Amino acid sequence: MLEFKTQLDMLIHALTLARIYRKLTHKDIAKKVGVHPNTISSWLTGKNQPSNHMLMAVVSACGYKVGFTMTDK
């Protein structure tokens, strides 16, 4: 079982899975969010931390709502 240090770590992991599930690249998400693909990469690898606003923009760019689960369509 995976263990996460913070809720942000858990959300980033879930977003990474969502991105893969939706077959989106960092470039796809970056274009929707309005940032450079390297920025998306740094957020999803935990190198940098996005603001709450940008994090929710990434959730939306992945095609989910806040509070999403992998069963949402």
C-alpha cells in the first residue's frame, strides 16, 4: 500500500494517474492551464508546489472536478 507524507503528495499521485488514464501529456495539460510543460512536470514530480488555484486548474485540465475519483467520467 502506498503511503503519502502529505495530502498534497496524495493528490499529485492521483493527478499523475488521472493524466495517464486520460492519455494526456505534460504538454497537453500545460497548454490547457497556460504554463510551460516543465512547470507541470515539476509539480507532478513534487519538485515544486503549485498554488491551490493552479492545482485545481490541473485537476480541471485532466477532465475531473475537485473531489474527483478515478471512476468519474
